[in-house]
Amino acid sequence: MLGTAVISNKMVPLPQRTLNDSAKHPMNFLTTVDAYHQRSKHRFDRYAAALGYLDWANQPHPFRYYEGTSSTRLELNRKLPPIEYDQIYRPEPLPPAPLNLETLSDFFFYSLALSAWKQAGEKSWALRVNPSSGNLHPTEAYLLLSALSPDATPSLYHYVSESHALELRATFPHEVWQEVMGHQPRTFFIVGLSSIIWREAWKYGERAFRYCQHDIGHAIAALRISAALCGWQLTLVPTWSTEDVASLLGLDRQQDFVPEEHEEPEVLALITTTTDGTPSPSLSSPSKELIHKIQSADWHGRANRLSREHVPWPVIDEVTLATRKPREAALAIPSQHLSEWPPASLPRTNCDARQIIYHRRSCLALDGSSRTSRDNFLRILGSTLPGAHPPWDALYWPPMIHLVLFVHRVDDVAPGIYALVRDPTKIDALRNAMHNTFVWKTPPGVPEDFPLYLLTRADCRKTAEEVSCHQDIAADGFFSLGMLADFAEPIRHYGPWFYRNLFWEAGMIGQVLYLEAEAAGARSTGIGCYFDDPVHEILGLVDSQFQDLYHFTVGVHVEDARLQSWPAYASADHLNMHPPVP
């Protein structure tokens, strides 16, 4: 059974767990995942459990850094030639850039760096290239690479977006690097991602685990797209367990962290910087001897404290434990991609990719009147379709997320509810699971091979607003949508750990929607607050075969004149603005 939620202002330490618990814990992890998912749903008559107010005195520090280690600033304001935005989605890579500190700076700058500072009254905050629920940014990134110079050793670094710098976490013998990389002849490095769940739980309570996984998906897509701009390949590593990822990133070193501010290991990504047209190799599962060598390396620094006090959320502890990937599941899913569905008739754009990426913003309000063309609408949706191109070539599982769209203001597309089926083998399952009154017709003017289907014509602005927690923004754009996951069967088949992967894929779709909206001269934003089961009722879904995991909206934004903006790295005044928590 899931633990009782804490809905009070009482601050007590979280129970300390070790990663090894996942191998010996007696609970039924499938039951735990299902119970958490049901419990963390928002409903018309109650929201998922949260503190009920914002405890500003204990707001987590917005940046993680490691005290007592060296830091290397990466170069800022590099002048780079423009690259057409459409190049991102082409399967043919750009010429690969050499791997050095300058190109690593570019790689992080256009994926995880700060993009601006904002201020309202006396309160200031940073925006980042990778979006985050509530701008809380639970995602942390680590870099493992071999020597960049002949006298250097393989090292692990922590990326600090606040100062666009790399902090040294560990140095390894060359034999460790060779064993990790499997003696591959080409040039590689590894990026690891983790989640500081407390950052989200501080505001969102029990639902925070979901939002952390969304943010990992956004970060994966951001990293894959940035790698593409460097001419590099990026693929997720399916063969390392959660426990092994923790060892590689030093996240199992309990002495280096405040227990309540634990970083949950999420995923490794392998980046290939020299390409010869062959698929990127995968890393083999590490041996126990290799893990021991990693743990025995020279480690540096201790994580800064983020908050003075903490509120425990036992249900998050339990679903985190239940969804860790065990070693025996490492090879459960073979690498594969579906054939592409090229929407040849869709318009393209010659906007500069880096400008689109760096100026991406989440909209706070939409004007409620602007419209977009059918071609723009199809272009945006077409970029979310899986294929052998970024960012979808990073994944090692077939597509599991489909889109249910509430169309409001699209020229030559009737208002109503639509479905974009991202895996054609699932269309019958979706039709059978939904209302039998849905028509499932290709809309007029849409190519027959484009998997967009009209379900029912309707003015659905009020419905979209209501099911997105009564937020006007879901009704005031061109369209809004829910991301419907093939849910129960994949989790049962692959294991409870796959629950995280579903949210990652949803977050990746969200990242593409952000960029596509910018390229179309519009704005978008993710909507993490929605009423899960009422959406299912609208569609006629009666069980957990499909579940709604994320909402999004796209339209023309309305500027908030109260906000002031500054460049992200304009001066030293915006570095280390927030003092350490004592």
C-alpha cells in the first residue's frame, strides 16, 4: 500500500533509502505504480495532494553546485554560422564538429543553459533553454568524457547552468573509460541526467514525480537537437540499470548529499562525435568489477544544500523505488524505429535553428482570437511524428504516445476533437477503446498518409479549458492537446520502470511543440495540471489501456508588461545571485 500523504507544514526528514532496495523490496511494484498513478490524478472534486500553499522560506535553491571542487567556465557568446531550423529534422547529419571545450560549450548552451533573467518587483528568476514545470528545474546533467588533452584523465563533470561551467566530480583511470566505452574506436562522450524531486515536490506535492519525468523528456529532446547542430549523434543507453547509473554519476555517494535532496538517477545518453554512416553503438551492461572501480575513483565536492527544511512525500518515495530499472531488465527492449511518414506537402521554414532554440519561451497567456493556417498546423503536428531523425532517433522503444487535439482556430480545419496516431499499428486499439460514435475520418485537405483523424466536430473551447484545470490558456490558442499513452500493457510487459519512459516521450513531444510554435511565429506551453479521468470520459476510455499524461497549448501569446528581462549571462551580477542555504 502507498503511504499516507503529508498535507501539513510539519517538516520532518524523509526516510533514507538506498538504490539496492529496488532489488529486495517486497512490495508489488506494478501495483505501486498503478496506485500512484491513480492517486496522483487531479479530479473535478479534488486535486492531487500537495502542501496547499507555497512555503517561500524553504523554496529550493534554483541551482545545484558542488562545494570544494574546481570549476571550468565554458566560453560564452561564440559566433556561429546560422543553420536552417529544418535541418534538425533531416536524417542526414551536418558535418561533425570536433570535440573540444568550445563545441561542448555550444552543446550545453543550446540545450541546458540559461536563456534569460526575468524580474517582477523585487523577485528575479532565470529562464533556461530546456523548459520545466513551474520553472523549478529538477533536472541535473553530468558529463563523462575522455581526455581533451594528452596529459588529462577521463573525468566526470557536473554542468552548472547558472555560470555555464563544468564542475569536476571525479577522475578515473583510463582503463575505466575503456571498459565503459567497450574499446570503441570512435569518439564518444556520455551525458547523464538526474532529478532532484524535492524541487518539484516543494510546490506540486504528490504529482511532482510525474513532472520530473516530463522535464527529463524535455531535456532529452533538447540535448538531441543540440547534438544535431554539432553534427553529432545522440542515443539513450538502455543497458545500464538505475543503480549502475547512480554509481557512474556519483549519486549513490550519500555522504555528498543532504538526504532529503537526493538526486534520482534517470538516464544516460551516448553522444557520438565522429560519424561514418553506421548506427551508433550501445554501451554494454557494466560488470560488478567496473562499478567497483568507478566507486573507488577520486571523487570531488559536496552538493550544496537547497532548503533548510523539507516535507516528506512517502508516495513519491515508493513510486521512485518501484520504477527504478533493475539490472535484469536492461535488455528488455530492442532498438527500433518505425518507418517515417514524410508529409511532403507541408511548408518548411528557413529560420535559424539556434535563434529558435534560444528564444523559446513558455507563454503565460494567449490572445483568444488569432488563427493559424492548416499548413502550419500540419507542419507542427508532422514534426512530432516518429522517424529516423532527431529527436526521435534517440529512443530505443517504439512510439507509445498519441495526441488528442482540441482544435479551436485553424483555417480550413473544422473545430472539434481530433487524434494524431503516432503508431499506425495502434489505430484499431484506439478506435475500439473510444466512443463508437467517433467518425475517424481524414479531414479535407489533409494528405491521406498523414495520421490525423477527425473524431467529432464541436466547439470544444469550454471543454478544453475545463479539463485543463479551468485554465483559459487551453481555450485561447489555435489548439490544445492531451498526450494519450499506450499505458497498461507496456508497463506490464516491460516492467514498472517503463512508467518513466512514457513521461519522457511525452516531454520530448512537448519540446518539439515548443520549437515548432516558435518557428511558426507563435508560442506554446506545457500544462501539467489537467483532470485525468474527465479527459478519459470525453474520449470514452474506461480502463487503463490508455492514459492522459500531459497537456499542451499553442497560440499567439500576450506579453506581460510587468516583467523585465535581461540577457542570461550579461554580467557577473547575475551569477551566484542566490546565496547557499545555511
